Amino acid sequence: MTEAETIICNAPTVRLVVVCAALVARTFAATNAQTPTNFTPSLESLVRAERAFAAMSVSNGTRSAFLANLSEEAIVFAPKPTNGKTLWAKRPESKSVLAWEPEFADVSKGGDMGYTYGPWKWSVRKDTLPSVFGHFVSVWKKHSDGTWKNILDMGISHPLPTQAPTKVATPLPHISSIPESKESSDYSLLLAAEKSFAEASAKSGIEEAYRLYACEETTFFRNGKNPFPSVGSNSGDLFEKERHILWETIAGDVAKSGDIGYAYGAYLLPADSKVRKVGHYVHIWKHTAKGGWKIVVDVTNPLPE
């Protein structure tokens, strides 16, 4: 199946599918978007890495861009979590164009981990108009040589294009993080928060789970919809009529400074005393000064029917 055929067949599912593997969908080429002057050096370098990644996709091709910017252990979804380098190495070069631009970025206090998200668009060729659209979410890690590498990538597709961002947004000033500490950088603490969220979802329903673990900075990414904030959202926006969602964490990591981390896994729905796997998720967490670990990015990708 060609890349174009894959996208047409799977466009209703996920942006990853847009590249045949629920991979990294990105948007509006490395553009005239502005970088705020109050960026820290670490945050500025992360945004620069994301934009360089996007520019390479347009100039050199998507396959080359991903192979150059994914870490050796990077995870993408195709539709199951899989090694991104292995997946892209098997894909042929294509004349199609996958373009994107970050609209939000955040980085840990220690400057070793960060995340970005923004809109993406796909065109059959450079001389054709975009025909598939969505949003990407990426987690990045800085290597010992100072370079940023993409370690996890997931996204959604939605029917309408979004306006290209004019600048990159950053976290709300009062969403402050805890100071660096050896104890807080323990991934088991983030995993405990993930487990507590899952328990609340299974026992009390998804609305209660998000009431406890989402915050005003949380952004939700659902296939077929533009990203939306937690404020004013409800279970109907998140999982239609399903309220008691089960979550099974597969893996994740936390920054050395203990203030940003992520987890990914599968989400499932109980049905007639049985449990069926519905899709995969990514949660990006931030350790806030007042509320402990809170989900700031929540992405789900349903499995193909």
C-alpha cells in the first residue's frame, strides 16, 4: 500500500496512521512563527530542534527527517507502540509532504526533557494543497552531547485545518514546578500518580479521575476534534458515553529534575463483564508546587475498527 493509500484509508483513525504508523504528524513548515523573548535557553533550544525537524521534513522528506531526529529508543504508534527508528527505516522515501509547527512547548527545570505540540498537515506533493490535518504531541530528551532527540510521538487527525501559530505558547506562570530533588526524579512516583488516576477512573468514572488529576493547563487531544482544554470539557467530549475507562501503563520516564514526565499505555472499556482494548494513550505529567503530579497533556488514539 502506498503512503497516499494508507492515509486515505486510515484518516479517520489517527495522525500516526497518517504516516502509516500512528507516527508523528506535524504541521505548518518551519515558518514565520515567533519565539517569545522570555524563553529560557533550554526552552529556546527545544523549540529550535522541533522547527529544524519540521524544516527537514519539508526539504529532505519525512523519512529522512524522522530517522535523523528520533532517538534510538523512540516510541511511535503503528497502531501499537513500536520503535520509531525501526519503523521509519523500513519505509520508502515519498514525494508527499508532512509539515508542522509547534504551538506550545515546555521544558524541565533541569533542561533535559521537554514536550511540544502543534498542528500538522499532509500533501500528496509539494505542488498540491494539503488534504489531511491534525495535531502532534512529542516528548523530547536532551542527549549528553547537548542535542535534542524525539523519544515519543503521538498525534490525532481532525477534518479542518487550523490556523498556523504565530508564536509558541508556554505554561501559565502560576503553574510552577517543584525544585529539583533526587527523590522527585524517581519514575516510581509518577507511576504511582498514573496508577491512582487509573484507579479513580475505574472506580468513580473518568470525570472524577480528571477532576483529581487534570488542571487548568491540561489539553486534551481526541481523534476527529481540535485540541480542547479541560475547562468546560466533560466525559462526552472525552470518551462519548463510556465513563469507566481502564488504563494499563506500559512505560514512561521522568526528567532528572523531577518536574516533568510521561507515561503511555493502553486504555480499555469494560463490556458485558469482559474488557476490550480500545486504543493507546500518552499522558504528559507536570509536578506542580501545590497539587503534586498533574496531567497537562492527554492524548488517545483508537485502534482501527
